[in-house]
Amino acid sequence: QVQLVESGGGLVQPGGSLRLSCAASKNIFTINILNWYRQAPGNQREVVATVTSAGTTNYADSVKGRFTISRGNGDNTLYLQMNSLKPEDTAVYYCNAFQIRGGLAYNYWGPGTQVTVSS
């Protein structure tokens, strides 16, 4: 069982920056895949950034060059640095942990944090 809680969302003007944090209830070093998802009203939840336990990262085309996913030094915090924010980045952002254990796949989700980009 992994509990996740996001923080750092808020209102920011276009071109501004925010850093989202995801605090985990246990060390996340052994978690197979950690993700940041986002969901805007009326839209399906989409993955925007991924990091594996080996440190490999991947980003949605819409955020490449602007967002950076990273782990904290203590391996119990996940970050999403968001720069050059655009109105279309407005969404609820969710921390996600994907884990395979005992031959089964598990998904853990935080409750989300609202990011609003508006002038």
C-alpha cells in the first residue's frame, strides 16, 4: 500500500512556474513507475510525465521542454517542475505510482492538486 498526497498547485499567470510535490507514505525507490497525470474538466486523465525506478524519464509532447519530473533525495517525494505555463495546462494534477508485485499490477493515486493558468 502506498499513500500519495500532492501539493503546490495554485493560480499562476501564463509564462509562470510552479513546482508540484507528491509525498509518499513509504520509500518510492522500489516503485516501478511514477507518473504525473492531469485532468481538465470534461477531458480524460492523461499522463504528462513519467520516471522509472532506474531513472528513465518520459514526457507528453505537450509539455516537453517545459516540465521536469524528479525524485527527492530521500526517495519519498516526487516533484514536477512546471515552467512556461500555458492556459491549456490548467487541470487537476495527480501523482501516480504503478507497481508490479506478486504477478499483479497496482495503481496508487493521490487526491490531486489544482493548477490554474490564467491572466
